Amino acid sequence: MKLKAIIFDLDGTIADTLPLCIAAFKKSIEPLLGKTLSDDEIIATFGPSEEGTIRALVPDQEAQGVQDYLRYYEEMHSTCPAVFPGITGLLAMLDAKGVQLAIVTGKGIHSTRLSLKQFGIEKYFDVLETGSPEGPNKVNGIRNVLERLNIEAADALYVGDAPSDIKYCKQVSLPIASVAWAGTTNADELIPLQPEHLFYTVEEFREWLETAI
């Protein structure tokens, strides 16, 4: 079987953007709350898009919180100036071989587009499916990508770093390559969920892909 499409997560998969997200949440939300938040308190709200996180933390000031978050996210993006080493070359290789590429992320559309533009890789992705403020939406995002690309799940692959990504992919019978090259990823949380593949470096993943496309 040769892969026809690869669907990528963004945070922790394409780039080490999670610390940037947390920093932008703190800068935007703490002044509205009038208190500091721990990283764990912020991460505990993840699942919905940023709008959903802000709604959960400052429901009465959601609009202001979202506006401030996106401003700080853009202003502070220099702290995460590039994708993980090897990712751009990997995307270029896949594109040259005619593999269709998509993004399915829990991030909101605005921060997703900001990051893809910052990294100079937006041209590689045929389809973007982003998060919902109402709650986790990756399963629907994956289904939408497969439908829009007219591809069966068996002919595609999801690439993500979170345990929840494995669970979502199993719901739609989509093979997953779990990746543990981000410092924020704990491979010990991925292994028990039995992803079809597990890669610890971008280079290891690329070598495998060259036999699968």
C-alpha cells in the first residue's frame, strides 16, 4: 500500500509551539483574571480551540481574551521561529512525490494560519481543519479531510504527538504515526495505546516514509 495522503497535527508535531501557546495564554488571561495561572491549569483546558480555552477561563471576557491572545501569539512567535529540523524538507519531499497533505489541529484557524505563514510552509497543505471552541473536534476534522481529498482512511496516515490523537484515529480506522520528537511529548503515554507506528526523530520518520509512498 502506498500512502496517498498524510494529515499532520501542528503543536508538538510540526513545531514546538506549545510553550508559545502557554506564554500567550498567560499574557492575555492573567490580567483579566487578576491572578497567575500554572502551566498545568492552562493545559487542563486544552481540547477546544484557544477560543474555548479562553471561554473556560474568563467566560465574561472571552472577546477581549481572544483578541489579546492572538496579538501576543503573533508578537511572541519569534520565540518559536522555525519548525522542527527536517520538517520543511520532509514536506517538500512529500509534495514532490504527489502525496496530498493536510492539517487537522485543535488550534483555532487564526493561530494556525499565523504559524504556517511564520514557518513558510502554508503552500504545502491542501486542506486545513482547525479546532472548535465547543470542544475536541479532530474526529470530524479527519473525516472532513478524507472526504474533501476523496481518500479512504486506509490510504492515509495521521501524524500527531498526543495520546488523544491515537484515540481519535482509532475511531475512524485511520493509521497513525505517533511522534515523540517534541520535548513536551512523553512516549511512555503513547506506547500503551498501540499506535501503528512510533517515531522518535524526524529523520527516522522520513526514512520510513520513503518506503511507504
